Amino acid sequence: MRNTIPRPLVRANQFSIVISVILYGLSGVWAWLLIPLISGLLSLTIGKHPIMMMVKPFLRKPMSSYVQEDRSEQRFNQILAVVLLSASVISAILGWTLMSLILAGMVFMAAFVAILGFCIGCFIQYQWKQYRYRKQLLTQ
């Protein structure tokens, strides 16, 4: 398994999140969130991301010729998205509409800002690694 993912595949995932959350926000139908949620769960459990698999045939150049994204950072981001989307769906099922919209909105903002070029999940992961490193230094 390669340690990178071509950026167009990552962007497809991000756009699917953005579009699904917009559709949920406009329609109030939480089932729209199942598209990125199920895709993310499959990606994390079996390593196959349906949205990326659907987009891949449309890429004309060799995969290695695209700008690459770090697989471990994308996995961390996917975990965050799946946790928040799961909480959003559960909140919607329980009738906690505002909480559901806030949680889905957090995922929307992270995906939208990532499309614009800043990876919030990567920043969080970096800060977490820094915290663990500093903590390790103090305990030595």
C-alpha cells in the first residue's frame, strides 16, 4: 500500500462531504450524511473508499503524477470526520436537530477549508504529536 493518495481523490472525498452536508442543511434529511459516513467507515475498516474508487477512472494521468497527500494524515482526518458525522446522525435520530447541524457543520467547515488549502485535521494531528513529544520529554 502506498503512503500517499493523489490529491484529486482527496478533493473528491472533501467535495462529497461538503455537498452532503449542504443537502442535509437545506433539506433536513439526515440520510444525506450517510454518503460520506459510510464511505469513510468503509475506508477505515476495509481500506476501500467508494467515492475515491468512483472518481479514479476519470483521472487521466498516472496516479504518481498528481500532487500527493499523506495517507496517515488523511486517515486521521477520516477518523475525525467519521466520529463527527456519526455523532451528527445519532443526534438527528434522537431529535437533537441543532446538535446534529452543529456537528455536521464542523465537518463541513473542515472539508471546505481543506478544499481551500488549509487542513485543520493535519493541524490538530501536528499539535497532538507535539503535545505527546513534550510530555515524553518531561517524563524522562
